[in-house]
Amino acid sequence: MTPARVTLQDVAARAGVSRTTASFVTSGRQDMRISAEAAERVIRAARELGYRPSLLARGLRTNLSQTIGLISDVVATEPYAGDLIRGSMATAVRAERLILVGESEGDHKLEEQLIHSMLDRGVDGFIYAAMHTREARLSQVLRGHPVVLLNCVSKVRGIPAVVPDEYAAGAAAAGVLLHAGHRDGIYLVGETPAHVIAAAERSTGINDALSMAGAQLAGRIDTLWWPHDSYAAVRAFLAAGQRPKALICLNDRVAFGCYQALADVGLAIPDAVSIVSFDDSDLASWLRPQLTSVAIPHFELGRRAVDLLLSGARTGPVVRVPMPVHERGSVGPPQA
Amino acid sequence: MTPARVTLQDVAARAGVSRTTASFVTSGRQDMRISAEAAERVIRAARELGYRPSLLARGLRTNLSQTIGLISDVVATEPYAGDLIRGSMATAVRAERLILVGESEGDHKLEEQLIHSMLDRGVDGFIYAAMHTREARLSQVLRGHPVVLLNCVSKVRGIPAVVPDEYAAGAAAAGVLLHAGHRDGIYLVGETPAHVIAAAERSTGINDALSMAGAQLAGRIDTLWWPHDSYAAVRAFLAAGQRPKALICLNDRVAFGCYQALADVGLAIPDAVSIVSFDDSDLASWLRPQLTSVAIPHFELGRRAVDLLLSGARTGPVVRVPMPVHERGSVGPPQA
DNA sequence: GCGCACTACTAATCCGGTTTAGCGACGCCA
DNA sequence: TGGCGTCGCTAAACCGGATTAGTAGTGCGC
């Protein structure tokens, strides 16, 4: 049934050496003296037999499993966050690692169970990912194990973390409007609760960039980050007689609702109103006109986190990954 | 640094028994006679010490790692397919398993490398997932290992497989229109290449359901499954003077393009044109009016695949998972 | 009072690697 | 020619469990 595995013993026998010697060769240790000739025989035997070392056996002895645990709250729930896993995975594979995934669904008990399960399997370290950039309370179970935070930060200890550079992203979004000539009538659409770091930092970046140019937000349209909510909020805003010249939406879904509300009252994008947004989801390129949006570099975030973990950093500053602006058709010069 | 693990030896010592006895108790084997009293002592000692067996060590001996390998082509790329991983994960965790993920990106070499890497880690079986329902050519490396196909089928061997019931879904979509009173002017939007099983089966289901009701498709609007393409195709269709009464879109993205095209010429949904679709992505509920769509049960698919794999089935029929219809506001009675 | 079955354990081995300790052979030097 | 260091390699122990093959102790029948 299951194909029998070739063991180090088989390789050693074929090469006419001891298991020990074969081990030294296959594990590539330099500090033990093996003649080039013997090494060559071992390598050949291994190749001919299709030898692959059992990482279970190796890990038992070395306490290294070449495996990384990825714990997330709800990563897979968010449509595009799969890229976060992809980035981690691709990077891990390139370093001969594999990734064990676990989703805690925000449940602390489940999270601890997952961490234990992973430790039972000897993972070499953890990536602790949050969907929405926020402050994380790390489980005690992780204490003493290598951890890199992904898309979240922790104040208690100087744990290495990788997060998108939301501040710069906010500044960039504002910059797009400024560059198009906008100075007033710019509104921020979307609520900015304090615990959502992304919102707060984007907002700060926007304000700073605007004031640096001698401008400022004309106001804020408060709404949840969903199409229905922003649609209703913007409809009400317009119904009150307000006529914005540009909207900065805190994500693409919010922007979608804005598109719908503006269409209802016949305000053209970008002629009457310019729109910039954050996320750069697929939606952004499906809208008409296509939406200018600042991307969350999910793949890159995952990549960086794995790199950081594998680098052996156990403590360090927060790595901020740039968020690229994708300029499309939703921004134009302000109406004369 | 890393907390020292409690071993079976520690537990045995504390309980005053041999490692063997402790092993019998912790691994729950009934066939060996252990007094209730001794068992109790071992259990207590294990609890007090926080003992957790090393699955590396156990796996080395038993050849069972309690770990499943999930190989996919591009699962994480598709926004909502993360649910597929989630469903597998949640189900696996409930059975004390963890999932090792790997994405082949369609690259056969990479796929083999991933499979090898997983085997090196002693995975007990594989879930081989495809993003789009299709026929899969299984790597030779998998031969002899438990495999369940997810969202794909294989003709060569009778490998267990889990797929969405696309035929029934097609019939259901047509049924929604029939139920609303539609009999003619119904068009299918989206190309149906032969190798895309989902498309072919949906199409057959639609045709069968229509003809069962004495109706039939008025025609087909050929287009790639993307908003821009369907937008252009439907615009051209309408420009040619055609006036459909209902559109069956092969996915939500296609439907999105239809919405845009219909809006351009002032045809209201659902008053002038009814629309049903497949996928039930978030987009469906964001559109105005909300889109009636047949859902792909990603989570359930993942769940079933893991269940099937853990059930020990090495061969079996294709499991077809129902695709639930989510009725919303995009379907109405045909215009008088 | 002996053989036998049964209970309740345990010593020893195994899984497949890594790692430590050490062993012959050889060359060099005094 | 004996001591010593180095080279090239291996025996044995180890990692932490599971499993096989017993082994004491007890009760029972005859």
C-alpha cells in the first residue's frame, strides 16, 4: 500500500559506509572528516535510491521540524487575505519550510488549543496574524517560542512585527487628490474607531499630508465600512444639500456604496466627484470608472513575516511595508 | 528559552510506574491490563505536569502524524476559496488534526516538491483541491497514499472526490426564473468551455430544468467570466436591439458586468430584466438590487473532504454537495 | 503441592534520524 | 622505536514515544 520509505540505513548499506557516515554526508556537516570519495558514494546512493530524510525522526533529535505555525484570527474569512497565507507559504517553501495553518476565530481557548497542537508537532516558530491591524494580546503559551506578529502589534514585549504602513498610505491617498488639484471639499468616508489602528493611522496620514499642502478635510462622513452603510450615509449627506468634490473612502466597499449613492443623484465620477480608497480589492478594477485605491500588500506582508521569523529575530522594531497606490480613473481635477 | 517539554518519563516517574504503563494509559489502549488505580495515578500525574505527547516521537513509531496535507492549485488566489481551507481546517481541528498547506500554482514540479515535503513530515493523507471544478491529473508521487479530491475529479482511478452539485445548481437557477413566471427571453451569459466542468454541468442543468417546464433558452451571450467582458458583450447585445427578459449569469462577476450594461441603457432590474447568478460572493449582496445567486459551498466542501479522508475511504463515488440558492431582489415576474 | 491461567505490570526493542565518544591506521618526530 | 596527533570512519547512545515479549504474583483446580 503505502510505499516503503528509503532510510538512511539503506543508503549507508548501498554506499558501503556506516549510518553515521551517511548521516554526516546527507546532513551536510562539515566538522566531521569524511573523504571526498566516501561522500560521493553516499550522495550517489541517496540519489539512486531516492532517499528523503524523515523530518519526524530528524526533528525528534534536533528539535527542529522545518515547519512554521500560522495562527490567525480570521484571515481566511476576509476574501483577499488568502494572499497573506500565500505569501507566507511561498516564502516558506523557498526555505524548505512548510506551514501549518490554524484559525482561532477570535476564540482564545481555541487559539491556545491550536498553539498546543502545533507545538506537539514541533513547529519551529509562529506567525501570529490578525486580519485587521490591531493590538494583540499574545497567549502565554507562546512565551519562549519564536513569534512574529503579522498585521498586529504588541505593546508588552518587543516582539518582531510586520504591518502595512498605514500612515504613509493615508498620506499617499491624500497626495493623489492634491496632485489632481484638489484643495477643498474633501471628505473622509468611514468611521475611525480608536482600536482599529489602520483607520487611525490612515486618518493621521491624510490629515498630515493635507495640512502640509495647506489644505484640510472639509469634513467626515461617519459610516460602517460596508456598501449599504456608506450608501445610506452618503445619500443622506447629499440629500442635505452637501456637494463634496472628493471622497477618501476607508476601503473599497465603502467606495462602492459611494458610487451607488452618487449615481443615484447623477453625480459623475470623476467629473463631479473624485474618489480614492484603500484595499485595492478586485472590486476596485471592476467598478466604472475603475477605482483608485491604495493596496494592502497581503502577499508581501506574509513574505516579510516568514523572512523575519526565519532570520531568527526574537525581538525587533515593527517592519512597515509600503502600501502601493494603484491609480485608476476615479480621480480627476476638481470641477471648475 | 524554549520551555522544556514534559516527557512520558516524567509522568511515569511521578505516577510511580514504568514508561510502558504510562504509555498504555496516555495512549488509551484497552487491550493491556492496567489497574484502575494505576491508570488514575498516571492520568493525574499527566494533568498536573501538563503533559502533552510529542507527535514527532509518536509519529516516528506509529507512522501517523495526525496531520493532513492540503495541496491546491490556486485556492488562495480566488477570494472566497479561503473558505475551502477554513472548512477543512475547522473539521480537521475537531478531529485533533492539523493541516499543512501548499499551493502548487499549477506548476507540476512545485506540486511534486510540496507532496514530497509533506510526506517527509509524515502526513497521513492528502486533500487535493482545485479552484475550478475540473479533471485533475494526480501526481504519481501520491500513489499509495490516501487522497481525497476536492472540487475536481479523476477518471483514471476511483479516487474519492467531493464536488459541488453543479447540475442541480443549474436546475435551481433556472427554477428560480421559472417560478417567477419566466418562460422566454431567457439568456445564458458566459462562455462554457468543455474543460470547465462547472460550466458544462450548470448549462445542462439549466437546459434540463427549462425543457422540463416546456421552455428553453432564448440564446446565449458568449463572454469571458469577468465584469469588463460581460459588460461589453451585453452592451453589444443590447445595442443590436435585443431585449432579454432574464439573464442567467455564470458567476457574480459576469452579473456585475450585466448590471452595469443594463444601467447604461436604463433597463431596470428586476422590472425589465431578471438576473440570477452563481457564486454568491459578497458582491451579490452589495449590488443594488441584491443579486439572487447560487452559492458555492466552499466551507462545506472542505468539511466533507476532510470527513471523507478521515473516514478511511480509499475509493468511492463522487460526493456531490448541494449548492444553496440565495434568493434576493434581482428576480421578478416578467414584464407584461 | 503442582501446574496452569490470569492479572498487572515492566524490560527491552524499535522507529529513523543525529550526535558523542572512541578506535584503528598512518605519518611524523625525537 | 615509542609516543603523539591526525585522518577517516564507526559503535553506541539519544530523542520520546509505541510495542513486543516477557515476568512476578495470585488464585484455582485436582
